[in-house]
Amino acid sequence: MALADAVKRLRPDARVVALGTPRGLENDLVPPRGYPLELIPPVPLPRKPTTELLRLPLKVRDAVKRAREVLDKVGADVVVGFGGYVSLPAYLAARGRVPIVVHEANQSPGLANRVGARFAKRVAVAVRGTSLPGAEVVGIPLRRSITSLDRSALRAEARKHFGLDPDAPTLLVFGGSQGARSINLAVSGVAKEFADAGVGVLHAHGPKNTLVVQEFPGRPPYVPVPYLERMDLAYAAADAVVCRSGAMTVAEVSAVGLPAVFVPLPHGNGEQATNARPAVEAGAALLVEDAELTPAKVAELVIPLVTDPDRVAKMSAAAVGLGHREADETLARIVLEAAGK
């Protein structure tokens, strides 16, 4: 969506159509932003040999056929893929017909982007060292509401919006769109210690989870919410954050200058730990493995961080220096050039 917005800023006459699957979050996110959404069958790639693997060629064929129909219907001049279930069929449908631009957010590319990069016109990546041919480092496209965020100017409004203490050191906690059980348990288990230390907490626990936290009258509140629709206000309200380290999350947290305690998702090929490493090495973040995240560890690491203004300021400055704030328009220009526009 950040790329789509940037393309429209540079070329108001451009038409941007999103490709998705019936089960994806894009069904909730894309139409409200004003972009048409076309759907194709999902092609999940099994991680282990199963009977699903035998059905894969047929599923790919059906998805590619539908993707070609969409490309013809909308008169596509360029196809941009970010990896995932939709990208592989889109790349195969566009091959030899429509120019392709690949963007890889992680240092370790997924299968879809490894395939797409072989016949892409341009390949953009978020970080150096990504093993794709012809890669150009552009960063991760982010929403302008994030890259232009003035946290200090919005702080009072943000804390009022969430019902937080206007003056207390404040921790933001989230685990992705669905939440993270390990983070929920570890952080909420220290609610009394946060209250005793005078720290407020804004905790997005995920819409499918519940979180009941004891209240401590007269202390900064611990505010649990299912989901954060206004991430800009959540970032503005906070002095530090505990969260996963998906590529987009690391990019946003760095762009807004929030000191972070990253807890990589303990699945996949370890890309979340890789995503967090530059911030950790720059002194902008700490990293805690998911298996090591306990209430005691949170109390040991997070409370001393969020209650130390000098440390928060130093880590914040280090975080800001990591980002590519113009990545959205840089990638938009690459896309328009590939389309010959």
C-alpha cells in the first residue's frame, strides 16, 4: 500500500490494482484504501513432503491461469511482487508478457522471489547481502504517516487516545496482527512490577486472544487492546517497544526512532533474527529469543530500559539512522521506469 500511494503521488494518472487471495488480510486492508482488489487461488508451499505437494502443480496452474486473466483484464504495464502466496503465480503469469519488479524485505529470500528474480526486469531489496541477482538496496516502503511521524508533537494526543498516563514512561507491546502468546504472557506477567516502577503499558494482544491484567489504582495504567488501528498514535505514545522482528516491523520501529526489544518468531528460516541484527549492532535494540522470554527476563531488561531517559534517547537516535525513509518513492520510480512510464 505504501508503494501504491507513492506511485499515485508521482503519477496521479496511474492505475494500481492489487492481487490477493480470498483468505488474505488484503481483503480487509486494500479496498478501504481505495484500490481495486482482484483475487486468485492461493498456492501455499508445503514445508515438508505431504500429499499436498502432489497437488501443487495443479494448484499453480489454476492460479497462473487466473492471474493471466487479471493481467489481461486490467491491461497491466508492470507487475510488482513482494513474495508470498500471490507472487509466484503472478510472476509466472507475467513472464515474457509484462515487466516484473521484485521486492524482497528479508535478507533470506523466499521461494517466490527467488523464482521471480530470475526473469525480473528490476530487483529491489531491503538490506545489503540479500542473495538475489541484480539486487538494488532501497529499504522497505513505509506509509508516509510513519516516515513523517513527529512522535513528540503527537505524544499528548496519543496518550489521551489510548487512556495512558500523560507523563509516565510508556512501553508499547505487540506481536503482529494476530498477537503472540509468548509475548502476551511474559509482559503481562510483570504488570505489578511495571506499576511499581511507574511505567505505563499499551499492549496489543491480538483479536483472537484475551488479556486480563490487574489494575493498580494511582499508578500508570496497563492498557490491553485487541488490535492497533492507529499505529502512528501507538508509536507516538511509546518510549520503547517489545515486539516481533518481521521486516516491516523493524523498518517502522527504526523509522520512528523507538528503542526496541525484539523477540524473533521462532519459526521459518530464522529471518526475523536476521532482520533484527542491524538494529542490535547499531545499539538501537536488544534481542531476546522467544524461548528465553519470561516475566523475569522482561523485568530484568525492559524496566531498566524504559525508565532510563538517557538510554532511551541514545537508542532512539541510533534507530533513526538505520532507516530508508524515501524507500516508497525510490521503489515507485523503479516500478514506473520498468513500466516505461
